[in-house]
Amino acid sequence: MPYAVETRDLTRIFAGKRHWLRKPDPEEVERGVGPTTALGGVTVQIPEGELFGLLGPNGAGKTTLIKILCTLLLPTSGEAFVAGHDVTKDVFPIRQRIGMVSGGETTGYGLLTARENIWMFSQFYGVPSKVAKERIDGLMKVFGLWDRRDAKVRTLSTGQRQKMNMVRGFATDPDILFLDEPTLGLDVNAARIIRDYVMKWLKENKGKTVLLTTHYMAEADEMCDRIAIIDNGKILACDTPENLKRTARMDTTFQLEVDALRNTDGFTAIPGVKNFSSKNDIGKNMTHLTFILDGEAPVADILSRIMSQGSKVHSLQKSEPTLEDVFIRMVGRGFE
């Protein structure tokens, strides 16, 4: 089976701010002043027709990887191939076959209308004008932008602008589409429209490929054929969502909702606690805790530590493993 995307020991190191005449000391490296390894030997293969997901916390290397694959950034070492072309040598053949959409991007010329902007980008790719206009009109209706087709881009809301970017991504009919957090900041309905269309597009167009990065675990679980978990520039695991979740079934997952906690540092010292994450809900003055435990024995110690801070437990439930559980188990923290 041919690969739409293939990387071999791909590495990218950013030089940082250190002075070129002297070596960085350990403290400078710790503060990010010296060289930073964004990708540290990434090897991955994505077959044609696959919807491949990339999960990782901020700074894990996701966007760096996409920029290299889109020929916007050169690797320091290793190899990367897109549609069979080397990203360091075959820039134009690759760009003719790919599309890229990032969440929150501000692409577009404010003086042009939404429809004019998308049509202009389609011409950069050589799409015949008549074909482009028919395709754009259809996509604008699908993504709920038809009523705003003649609105100046500068007047569009953040969500409308992101929908316009999605239309732009599909208007050129790419063979390989890179989606970097495409539903970031969108309301529930708009995000669902995008998810449904991406999956429908892949189903109806055999051989098309999508590489998706997202912070939404449920989105990755619903959409992706396979998922790679990346942290500190390295791939920690790569498999189907079901197989990844199966790896966590040997552990016990508990979720608690308690009064806001001042300190969560002590939980890692409790025997049997493999990992945990916490999220504060400032509006409700609550803390949500997720624990990955080696059995149920540590629960009593966890409850005791919570109550020692004068916090009340409002809910406690044992749950089936999710992608978030797998992520926390491997990475040891959330997406902060």
C-alpha cells in the first residue's frame, strides 16, 4: 500500500537565542535559551485513504511536523516524503497536491469578500474558474457560509472565518489535507459540521488522506483510523483508538468532582497512583480530577487527602478507559 506521508527518523532542532560563540550552559537549555529539539527522530507511515490523528500537549512538536510536511520548514536531519516526494527536494510537486488549514488562522484579504478570497486561492492552484466557482458555492452552503458569501472578510466573526478557511482547504480538492486543530474555538454545531464533512469527503473520495491534530479527545476518537501520541518531539504510541484504549484497561480510572483544591501536588506520592490530571472550573469553584490507578486500593488515601484540605467530594465515578486516560498514562499531564 503506497504511503501518502512517510517520515524516517525526522528531527528538527531550533537554535534558540544563545550566542553562537559559546556553548549553552545547562540552565540556559532548561530555560529554552539554547537549542531546542522540537522533533527527535519521528518515524511514521500514513497510507493513502487514512484519517490519521496526532495528539500531544502544546509544544509537543505537532505543528512543527506539519510545517515540515507542508514544505514550510526544513528538517535538521532525517527524511520526509509526501505523496512520494522528498520535502527537501520536491517542494512544488508536493504543494500542488496538498492543502493545509489551521485553527485560528487569519488567512484572507479584508477588502475582498469571503467568496472572492476563496476563489483567489483556488486560482493559485490552477483550478479552472468555472469548476472553482461551482465547488466553492457548494462548499459554502455545506459549511453554512452561503448567507455571508458577499461579506467582506474583515466583517466575519472568528467562527465564520474558520469556516471560510475550511472551504478554502477543500476548494482545491487536495490529495492530502493537513488540518491543524481545525475546530479550535468553534461552537458545537460548527465543529460537528466540519467533522462530518471531513469523514464524508474521505469516504466518497478514495485515496484522499487527512492528517489531523486536535486537542479534543472525543473528536480524535470519533474521526481517526489511527492516532499517534507525541510528546517532547517523540512518538510514544501509534495505533487505532480502540487498541490504544485497550492498553489502559489494565488500570482503573476514577473521576472526581470536588470543591476547589489549593494543592494537588501530593497525589503523585500516594502508592498505586500511576498518573492524574486536574482541571479547575473557576465559575463553579470546583476541581475535576482524573486518576489512573493500579487497582482501587488508593481511593481511600485520595479521598483522605482531599478532605484534609476541607474540600467536599461531590461526585466519584469509575469509568471505562478513554483516549484521555491513555494520553495521561503516557504523557503524564493534560494539554496545558
